[in-house]
Amino acid sequence: MQDTEKQISVLIIEDNREVRENLAEILDLYGYRTTTAPNGLEGARLSIELLPDIILCDVMMPELDGFGVLNLLSENERTAGIPFVFITARSEAEDVRRGMNLGADDYITKPFYKDELLHVIRTRLRKAAARGTHPQSPGAKIHLSNPERGLTRLTRAFAADGRQRTFDAGSAIVREGEYPHFIYRVARGHVHLIRTHEYGRDYIIAAQGAGDIFGVPSLLERSAFHYTARAAGGPVDCQLLPSGRVMELLNTDRTVAEALMHLLAGQVVDRSEHLVHQAYDSVRRRTALVLCDLYQRHAEPIDLSREELAQMVGSTKESVTRAISDFKRDHLLQTQGRRISLLQPDTLRSLLV
């Protein structure tokens, strides 16, 4: 159990005593600090008084229902940024839609599963931290004071103190299992971060372009790289900032630390969403997702072999090639060798809805 979890406070607003106590018992077991309220009015009062890290609230309650609680807290500056999760019965689908439209962050259904409950809480806390909306004290919110300034400072450090290196297409910049001595910024070209499955199949877990930074978690954790970074498509110019200089910046400039926090939070969300799509979407949808993401990031013809694209999609080369052929037939894109140009990116993106 992590020490940070012991500091997280959860307010449970639920009029059913059995459900309320069951929720509290589970969360207490996993190190969360829980407070309970038996009705909406008491829950709203405790929310303003205690400023919990996250609120779990029943929908149907006497005195003040869950929608009323959400409205009150949304209009209060002190509580507007607290993640709010509805507890609802499976038959209350219309209530779920109404709650999400009012600004609820998520919902769990009764009867709930322990893993589902913990997943929702952890996801909403992580996203709240990425947005900078987690309350730290009465009348105040944690927020990134100036991550843009920190990123500018970091970019200047790469240029002034970093080593400049060019990697030929296909060559490894770092290898899985190596220990880091630098963090890396792509100055020109494209880099694929590749993981090898236990059965020997390679998967591209992220595509990095000009301005992207990688290698930060491994350096901060002093752990080996869990991927191989390889120059993709053509030569890649990289800036390598030594670990000593990185730590000096982190210790002397708070905005640099904030910029890296912002960067890491964004990567966690992006990669977790990518994994969800890989697990549940069809090959056609996953291929469209990867192409739209690359187009949005780089806004230029996409330079990928079909094998590389299949590694990003998480499927076979043959299946991805069929999806590309379908898109060509529908005049959504055109290809020339490795290069893929999107002709109707908005239409392709509509396949994801």
C-alpha cells in the first residue's frame, strides 16, 4: 500500500446504511480516509467543511438528492474542483446521463465490485491532479503555477547544455534494459518507443515527434528503460540532457518540476486510453485512431511501414493493410509507399464515435 493513498480523503454520501458502511469498509481497508454522510444536506455541509479529495454520492436521497448536492458544490468555489462520482442503481440509466450532463466526473453502479470502485477512484484522482483541481486547503486549489515557463526553461537547457546527436533510420537511441544517463528531446524526425512481448512480437507503445521528451520516468526512478527507442522513417536529431543537469533544474526551478509533472500526467492518460482502445476496439477503429492521433500531432504525411503501423495498432500486418485498403476505397486517405496522407481526417475521426 502506498503512503500517498493513506492521505487521500473520501466523502461517502449515501442514505442506505448497509451500502454506506460497505463502501467505507472497503476504502478503509485500502488505506483511504473515509467520512460518511446519511443524506444530501449533511453531505454538502461536510464537503464544504472538510474539502475531501473525492466525493461518492448516491443519486436518490431524502432532503437533498445527488443532483442537488452536485449543483451546490459546483457553484461553490471551494468545492467545484473536487472529483464527484455518482452511486446509482443499474436501472437508473437516465439518472446517469443527467448527472454526467450536470458535471459529474463518473459513476459506479449498485451492486458494485471492489475493483471497479477502486479503479474509478484512482482514475478520477489522477485526472483531477492532471487538471490541477485537487484541493489542498480551505479556499485554495493545487494548480500548476507556470508549466509553460518550466517547459521553456527545459527546452533552453536542452539547447545550451544538451548533447546533440543524429541517429540513422532504424537505429536504437536507447535499448530496453539499459539504465538512463540522459533524458531525450526530439529535435527533428520521429521516434518509436517499442516494447517486445514475451513471445517476441514488437509493439509500438508511443510515437514521439519534434519537441517531444522521453526517458523522464526511468531517470527519476533510476530504473532501466522498459522500452527501446528507435529512429523511425528517417534520420532523427536528438538532444540529450545529462541526468545531473536534470536534477539540478528540478531542485532549483519549481516550474521545471511542474512542467515534467504535467508531461508525465498527460502521457499516463494518453497511454492508458490507447490501451483501452487496443483491448476493445476493432482493428478498423484502432487503425483510424492511430492515424488520427499521428495526423493531429504532426499534421503532415505519415511515414510508416505497414509493419510499424501494425505494431502501433496492436494487430497483424495483414489486418491493418485491409483497413488501409478500406479507407483508400472510401477516399479517406491515399498512400505512396510508406507515406500515408489523410484526405478526410474529420470523416476518419467520426469512425471513433
